[in-house]
Amino acid sequence: MADIQQVQRRVAKLAKQISSFADAHGGAEGQIAYLGQKGARIVLVGEDGEWGDLVAPTHALAEEAVQRSGITVHEDFDGEFAHKVRTGPYEWTRMAGIQLGGPSNV
């Protein structure tokens, strides 16, 4: 019984975090990516272009949390959905710092 309650609390916490992100950014859409034994990554993109992510212990819990939050979920992170992401200097230096002469990602 305790395990079921812990799982439900975790789902509720994730759903609340997703909803809070959506509220703060004029709405949000998401995509769930499988991380293997580590669980699943929930990538969130706000209507304002800001983005963030959360990690759920399993893909099933990620799906339940996203469903509870009521956001739109995409199968893939591509096309129009990916185009909504707004990146800044920090992301560019972290993603391609060495190639662009920025700080290394060490």
C-alpha cells in the first residue's frame, strides 16, 4: 500500500511541476523520452519559447503525470514543436562551446 501511495505522490508532484511550468509560460507542450533504467525525461516547451525538463522514474509515470497536467504531448521532438524552443547564449555555449570557441563542457 505504501508503494502505491509513494507512486501516486510522485505522479502528483510531477503533474504539479508541469502545470506550474505551463502557468508560468503561457501554456506548454511536452515530449517524453525514454532514458533506459533511469526512467523517462519529460521535455517541456512553454508558449513563450522557454524550456525545461523533468525526470520521472518510469515512462508510465511520466505519461500519467503529463496526462494529469493536461498539456499537449508530442511523439517526437521535431518540426514545429522543436522550432518553438528559444535558446540563448548559455545553451549555445553548452551545446557547441568547443566548436564556437566558448568554454568547454567539462
